[in-house]
Amino acid sequence: MPPLRLGRGKTFFLVAYGFIAAWVSYLLGGTQRDIREVCDFFSLPLAWVNSRFEISPTISLPALLGIVFANSFFYAVTYTALTRIVQSRLRKPFTKLGISATQPDDDDDCI
């Protein structure tokens, strides 16, 4: 089995998407509730496990980057694992039905 690649592109995409969504919400004059929803979205799923992973205005920038990266990494690992499972199921050989083309009899050629 080849080594498991953790989807660096997927992780980068989720991190970039989070920052773009948050800044667009802020720059377009989003309400405090809109900004909070973006923060809550990017706090999940690790915020369910430990409240220290929740993004709030009081955390530092390195902590924010770590939380967003950890959550994105979690999503990328989960996506990669599910992809591997589906691919392994699709690679199994299909059941052969035993249907084949019939070969013409040589007796017909003699007539």
C-alpha cells in the first residue's frame, strides 16, 4: 500500500477559505453575529472535544493559526481516509456472471 498522503492541498484550501470568508464578512460590514458564526464554523470539530480550540477575539494570532490549521488538518485526514475506503471498495473484482459469446459450430460450415 502506498504511503498515506494527508492532503496538503485540502488543508491549505480550508485555511485560505476561512481567512477569505472571515475578512469578506468583516470588510463588507458584517454584524458581530456574522463574524461570530465564521469563528464558530472554523472552531469545529475540535472545539467539541476541547473548549481551548474555540476561536474568540481574545486569542493570539499564533493560537488562531494553530486552531484553524488543526481543524483543517482534521478535515483533510478524514477526507483522505474516506477516499481511501471508497477506492479500496471499488478496486475489488466484480463477480463474473459466466456470460460469454457463443462460438459458431464447425458443423454449419460443412453444409
